Amino acid sequence: MPGSVTFERHDDVALLRLDNPPVNGLSFAMRAALGERVAQALADEAVKAIVIAGADRMFCGGADIREFSAPPPPGAAHLPAILDEIEASPKPVVAAIHGVAAGGGMEVALACHVRLAAPGTRLGLPEVTLGILPGAGGTQRMPRLIGIEKALDVIVGGKLHPVEKALALGFVDECVEGDLVETAIARARRLAADGAPLRRASKLTEHLEAALGRPEIFDDFRKKMAKRARGFDAPYACVDCVETTLTMPYAEALKNERAVFHRLRESDQSAAQRHAFFAEREVAKIPDVPKATPVRSIASAGVVGCGTMGGGIAMSIANAGLPVTVLESSPEALDRGMAIIRRNYAATVSKGRLSQAQMDARLARITPTLDDADLGAADVVIEAVFEELPLKKEVFARLDLVCKPEAILATNTSTLDVDAIAAATSRPERVIGTHFFSPANVMKLMENVRGARTSPETIATVMKLSKKLGKVGVLVGVCDGFVGNRMLYAYRRQADFLLEEGALPEQIDRVIYDFGLPMGPYQMADLAGLDVSWRVRKAQAPNRPAHLRYSPIADRICEQGRYGQKTGAGWYRYEEGSRLPIPDPAIHELIANVSAELGIERRAISDDEIIPRCLYPLVNEGAKILDEGLALRAGDIDVIWMHGYGFPRYRGGPMFWADLVGLRTIYDTMSRLHDEHGEWLAPAPLLKRLAEQGKGFREVD
Ligand SMILES: NC(=O)c1ccc[n+]([C@@H]2O[C@H](COP(=O)([O-])OP(=O)(O)OC[C@H]3O[C@@H](n4cnc5c(N)ncnc54)[C@H](O)[C@@H]3O)[C@@H](O)[C@H]2O)c1
């Protein structure tokens, strides 16, 4: 029966099986059932030993996260107490683990006296990734079992480890090749017959004693994780709880762990991280592209243009194990592009993150060419030539001639009209945008841009390709900048206006960094290079509406040949060979001159003014995008911002964050800013509607 723990007697051994498809999640009902079955086995005199196993696909995937949003029902079974009972059992308890043991499931296994696992099993404590911690003894049993430092890695790392690694670390006792459950039953029976003392993790002291004289372990670990854990509460709470193994008696530490678990579970950060988890899964759901949509198999790919993006895209494809042919327009450009690819791989090898053999295998999958015909067999071709519409149209017309009729033709354009590019071919239904982010071999986001005629099959195939490349593909519609950059423009524009009104780049960058983004807009611009967007702005200048405020600061900086890091100067200056941005008095003067020219009296801008002024307009633009149907869900926008721009996961993305701030607050502020600073800040109709209804973006269908 689903949602239960079954009880089977195998002579004198009780076999308890967690049975709650699809992952045997520990819902309230399952916890109660586990408690009852354990009690039954303990009370049954004919039972001498117990085996706990999982039904079907796995041992246990952990708690049911969906239950976190509501308070537990009255009298709900308390997992830590059940696990204490399992551990204290005088009858040996053996965990027979297959598939996955994660989170609460892993904690069940930790409470058993022996852990046997099948080959291919993955095990770990990923709670931290959801903004919580292992709250059923995990922070106490794991360190006692495998040692403090290893336990910190397992708990704060939050990864699922292959069984071999778990065995080496010591939280699996044996990997069983044969029949797992039979072996576990035999082992349990033998333990009962031997009557030898049982190994109870909470009673182990050896590792704690070894760490007693070294309290610095914890601060060292905090320092080590500081960069990656910046802004997150849960990793620090995990370390604090592991530290109590040395400072509190077990029972007290367990109580403390539970209290911290509850605090984290109720926190905005955990809600945000849970939202992120579900939103990442939801992006795959496309209403008019149902699961049954046929998907073309992609066995080989082509890339056109081996520049910054094309090179990174080719690497991503090769990294995923697919052969890729890279087409360039000249031998020099091809050599240059391939040399950069080789250099990038070599850098990863020298950091020890890739073996030489892996590098060679990946490089061998990339075939450089100058001949269009070599793309004839590719199942998908991704174009990444210069951002010029006539050029892209010409490239697509040529591809249409040489590529097999069923091949998908994708463009990596960041601003151009995918429909106009598709119109240059005889197969617009097989044309789509695949907007990668730089560096394309690292960044996980792909905005997959659906043109007016893109077919469901093409969409389904490219969404699957994103997955195959280890990326998160989010389907978006055609508009200027698509979803991410269109919102970025709205934020950057206001940042520039704040400069005219009195702020400095380093102040805005600091506030945005402290909010949790990896860098502010000006450091980001210097990193990306200022010249490309300058060229775009110049091209757009004749059509710029005169009534809309426009800041000339960025143009003035470019006019001085300051294009960012690559020229040693941009919004900041850089010392030779360094990427450290240094505030530059020349830029301060340039900004002050612009303010004076525009007749703006500079004033002190408080840090508190910067987030609403920059990020509310970003959210406002997101509301317009949602209303225009260019993103399917607010959660899709959040995924774009977390994976494409480093919006902090503990804030759940801009739309989730906006819901937490309250759309009423954002709407009222936007209305006021609109009155004070003009047209760009007009509140989006959807924002107004939701604010008036007291709703959030999560409630938009
Ligand atoms: N750089 C970014 O951060 C970024 C991010 C997302 C999307 N994009 C988009 O990706 C595309 C490429 O940008 P990039 O930054 O890699 O530019 P890039 O200038 O680094 O590379 C473009 C490459 O295309 C090659 N090329 C030009 N014409 C060609 C042709 N007819 N046939 C084959 N190759 C040709 C050039 O030799 C050059 O190597 C653009 O559409 C751009 O808007 C860029």
C-alpha cells in the first residue's frame, strides 16, 4: 500500500519497508507508520532483529518538502524520537539502502546499527540546499560516525555522494553486490545471534575526542566556506550545530538542533530556496508542449562563430559528450577561437579539476572547419556570429541550404528578432533562440526563445538539449533583451540616473553586492566590456523617444576609449594585470560634469534608496513581461535571474523577493518614484492589479 511502512516477517527478522512513491518521502503519515512498525517489531518477542529498506526505486528521498509550508498536524510523529528509539533498540537494526538515501532518509540510516548499500546508490544530507539542516540527529550522528571535518563537508556541502565515496568516508559499512535485502536479513540475524555490542552512532566518542583539542576546526571551516556561503544562513547554522558535538551533551545538542531546524524552516531564506527548487523543476512544464511531444534525438551539433560565445558553447557541447563542428569565417579567426578553447581547458587541468585525458577527449570532439558543408550532418546548429541582423540572416540562409531538412537552427542572439532570422530560412518551425550567458561553458542558464513559428517539437528538443548540456533551459518569448536583459536594462537605467543625482558607481556596486548579487552593475559592465552596448545605443539613437530620460554617462566613458577591464579602464581603473576595480576620480568628475550640464543638483543618496530605486523597476519590468506572456511563470523569471545573473538563491529570485517585500509596498514606491522621476518608472498594470487585490506574483496563473 502506498504511503505506508510494510511489515514482513522473515523468520526471526522483521523487514520494514518504506513505501511511499515516488521517493518514499517521510511525510507525516510515513513517520507515524515508521514509529508504529518499529514499536511493533520491538514488542514482538519472535523478532530478534530488524531490517529497514525502501520499496521500488529507492530507500528514501527524505522529508516531504511540500509539508514544510504548513504547521505539523496535532500529535504529529516526531522523527528524532523515532530515530532515537531505532538506535536504542536492543535488537540489531540494519539499513538496506538502494537508489537514494537523502536527508531524513539518510538520517534514518544513520540511526541504524549497520548500513549496507547496493552499487549505484547515492547518499547524503542535502538539507542545506533548501535552507535548512538535518534536523533528526544528522548533525550529531554524522560527526560521531565519520569525524568532524568530513561531516562538515558532507553536511555543509549538501551533495549526494556515490556509494563508493560514502564507504570511504565511513557512513556506509558495506557495498553489497548480491541481493541487498537478503544480505541485510542475514547480517541482522547474525548480529542478533552474536550478541556483540551494537554500534550506536550517538554513543561513539573516538572522533570527538580526536577533535577536542582543536576548536579552530570550526572557524577554519567557516573561513573556507565564506565565499560560497555569503549571505546564506543555513551553512553557518550547520557548522554551529556540528560544533555542539563538542560543547553540549548529546541530548541537549539534539534539542538545539531541532530548535535551529525549526527556526530555519520558518525563515524567508528557506522559503526562497524551496521556491527555487520547485521553480527549477517547473520550467520544464510548457502548457502547449506536453510531455508526449516528440523529441528529436541530438547526436551531433554545429556552432557557427568561434568567438567569446561560440567557443564556450562548443565547449559545453563537447563537455556533454556530443561531437561538435565549429565553423568560422577565416582561418585566423578559427585558429584564434580554437586556441582559446584549448587554453580554457588547459587552465581547468592545471587547477586539477579536469584530467589531461578528459581534456584530450573533449578537444577531440570539437572539429574546426571553414566549410559550410561540414555542418550537413548536424542535428542542431547554434549560430553565434556578430550581433548584426543582415549577417545573421545571411548565415541562416546558408545554413538552410547545407543542413539536413530536419536539423534545428538556433541563434544565440541577445537582442535581435528571432522571427526575422527564421524568415531567412525555409524552415521557420525549426528555428529557435538559444540565448547562452557568458562564459557559456560555465553559466547554467539558457533562455530558449520561442519564435512565432517555432514548433513544439523544436521547443521540446531544445529544452532537452539544455538538460543534456547540464544547463537550465527556460522558455521565453521574443522581445528586446528577452527576459533577463530586458529586466537588467530597467535596473541599470535607474542606477545611471542615481549617478546623475548624486551617487557614485562604487556606492551602487557595494549596495547591490551587499544585497547578494555577485557584483553591481558597473563592475559587471567593466567585466563584460562597454563597447558592445555602446554600439547598440548608437544604432538605436535615431529612434530614441525624446520625452524619455537618457543618461549620457556611459557614452561619455566610451568616448574616452575606456571599454572596461579589457582596456584597463571603464567605470573604474585597473592596474596592469589586475582585475581589482579601483574607484577613479576622473570618472567622479565626468559624472559631476554630466549632472551640472543637465542642471541636476547633486544630493547625498542614501544606501537605503538604492535597492528600491534599482530593483523595484527590475521587478516592475518582470511584471510587464509576465503580463505580455513572454515568460510562462514568475518562477521562470526567478530561475533566469538566479542562474543568469547570480540573483541570490536565498532570496528566491526577484519575483519571489518582491512577493516577500509585498507588492503593495513595491507598487506604492513605484508610483511615488514615477511622480518624482518620470515615465520610465510607471508601475506595470499587473503590479497595480495584484497590489490592489493583495496578491503576489506566485498567484498569477
Ligand atoms: N558576449 C556575450 O556576453 C554574449 C552573451 C549572450 C549572447 N551573445 C551573442 O552571441 C553572439 C556572439 O557574440 P560574441 O560575444 O561571441 O561575439 P564575438 O565577436 O566574440 O564572436 C563572433 C565570432 O563570429 C565569427 N563570425 C563572424 N561572421 C561569421 C560568419 N559569417 N561565419 C562564421 N563565423 C563568423 C567571428 O569571426 C567571431 O569569431 C552575438 O549574437 C551576441 O549578441 C553574446
